[in-house]
Amino acid sequence: MAHMGKRLRKAYEGIDPMATYSLTEAVKLVKSRATAKFDETVDVSVNLNVDPRKSEQSVRGVVQLPHGTGKTLRVVVFARAAKADEARAAGADIVGEEELVEEILKGRMDFDRCIATPDMMVLVGRLGKALGPRGLMPNPKLGTVTMDVAAAVKACKAGQVEFRADRGGVVHAGIGKASFSEKNLEENTKALFDALLKLKPQGIKGSYVLKSSLSSTMGIGVKIDLSEVRNS
């Protein structure tokens, strides 16, 4: 922990950086030490025993956090006619067709989630280079290519979180704000772990979940004791 600032050194007082803590205690420690002048996001990182280079070990999914994320997501929907009206009524921030594709190709990226009806994917496919690297490309496996655009929009607005293992097999996800109660942060974290465990690829040898930590935007990271959640 070289070059650690005074504020972080103080935040780590009383914490063993090599120790693991129960989820309840980890939440308490991170929440109590999130002292920035804004409402910090609480994040979970999970190291998985997978090789994302192998398609059969790719871990990607969505989870509906029971207490939301504390963030207001801007949702864009590609749809026509009645489906476009349904998306607007459900709270979509941006709804469009060809003209929206052109705007995004020109650099418009003022949204956090992208949903499309199946018939629009011929158009949306042109946006692969713009949306793909940002993880925004609609995907039927994630429920973002669907005819039920109203349900998809409402799920996004209600706290649905997309996650995927990066090249190192690590999943990062925001599970709430430091202002959330300890109980709500704990339940959101458990919901993420439940979703991850259900996606365990077949053929994994040894533990699937290797290690995990909880942290806040400007605060400390605390290692979580995985005895409650590890799927051996």
C-alpha cells in the first residue's frame, strides 16, 4: 500500500489487508469508511476460475438487484410504431430507428443501456464497432433483444445490472450506493453471487469463485470470506 494518501491510511486503520471478512462485516467496513463528499458507489469484484478466451467458459449475464443500484440509467430503444410507443410509455429515454443509428454513428453515446426489437437488429448491427466495445450491443441472452420492450425498459430502470467476466476472469459490478442500508447492500451482493453461481460453466475443476472484494469509489477494498457463497 505504498503512496497511500492520509485519508486512505486512516480508512484502513483497524483492518487487516490480508484478512477476509464475512459479507456482513465487509459491508459494514466499506460503508462506514466511504467518506467522500458524494454518494459513493459500492462495487464488488469477483475473480472466477474461468478462461474467457474459451467460449464455453464465458460468463455473462444480468441480475435484478432487489434494492436497485441507486443510479438512474438512460435507456435507448430501437423500435418502430406500436413498440416504439410502448418503450416511451415504459420510460425509455431515447427511442428511434434509422435516424438514431446515424446519430450514434456520428458519436452520440448519451445512454447506459440499449434495447432493440428483433426486427431492428439488421439496422443495429451497423453499430457493432460503436456499441460492442462499451458492452452496449443488444443481446437476446441478456434480454435486450426482445419484443417485450416495455418489460425490458422497466427492468433496466428498476436496477437490472449486466455483468461479464473480463479477460482475466474478473467480474466487476456496482451493487448500490454507500447511502444504502447495510442490509440492502448485503442483499444486493448476495443476488449478484447467486446469479454468478447459476452461470458456472460445466467442467470447471476446483473452486469456481476464487476470491472477491468489496470497495467504494474513493474508499477501501475489503476481502470477502467466501465460505457462504463459494461453489466448490
